[in-house]
Amino acid sequence: LIVIESEELPMSEAPHWRFSHFGLFVKDLDRMVLFYKQVFSLVETDGGEARGHDIKFLSRDPLEHHQLVLESSRKSDETTVQQISFRFGSLDGLREMKDRLNALPKNIFDEGMTPYGVNHGIAWSLYCHDPEGNRIEMFVDSPFYVRQPLVSTLDLSKSDDEILQETRDKFGDDLSFKPLSDWSKELAERLPGK
């Protein structure tokens, strides 16, 4: 049994990295490809067989061969994904995604996958599940920081100003509530290499 008494781990800083892609094992490869192509406008960049399983590569970035990999080899009904998150630039982007999801044909997106809005204080999110039960988060950063986890309803039929004010009203009394820029500066001071 190893006990670490300090919050700091005794190791050097990791080399710089950034998110590249995400992969899922799937049961119905064709349905999952259709879902991600229809909802996120991904393009199939490649596909074939590896290790005895069919694989499809999808991307929307011309500098990334693949941002999502789907491989047909899942054997159970359980998903092993906590969530796949996609950042958007505006609440209108979330509203458009909600409309896109609701407009999908039932063979791709059924009633059990209905999108729902969540206000986390730090982000405004639209959640749904893909055809195999993997949770998807589509979100917009709010201009605030407040301790997490926090979950409140988000009504995307409200205006941007109403959502902003509702966020201030719901979370503004929390002692941790502050402008996101202030929190980011505080975090930067805590990161290795400072």
C-alpha cells in the first residue's frame, strides 16, 4: 500500500499535449456512423478491417485524419464511456443541435435519446445519448466559474440574456462564484512550470 500524503505527485511535468480523437467500440457500426455524420457533420475519412473488426474513421477538421473512431467489436450492452463532449461557440449552436437531433429519422435517433439542457454555472450544456447509449455533451462555456459539480435545468427557448441572468441568479450567491477569467488566472498560477 502506497500512501501519498501530499497533493503534489513526485514527478516532472508531462510534455505539452492536446486532445486528438476519441474511439468507441460499437455494436451497430452503420447506425453509429450515420448518427455522428448527421448530427455533427463529420465526414468518413477511411475505413476497413483491423484485428478482425470493421473500423470507420470520421473527422470534420482538415488537419485531423480522424477525430472519432468507431470499431465494431462491443459484446455487451454496457457502455464504457462517461461522456463525449463537444464545445460550441454560442447558445445558438446548441439550439441548432437540439433541432438537428429532433429532426433525425427514428431509425437513427429514437425517443429514448431526447436531448435535454443543463446549466452547470460554468457551462450551458445540451445532453443526449447516441444510438448505443453513450452520453454526449454539447456545451458553451459560460463567462463564470462556480465550484462543480452543479446541475440545474437549462431552457434553450430563453434568450441568451435570460440564460445569463438566470445563471447569475442561481449560482451568484455561491462563495466560489467569480468571472471565469479570474479563475483561469488562479489556475495558471497553480500549474507546473510557473
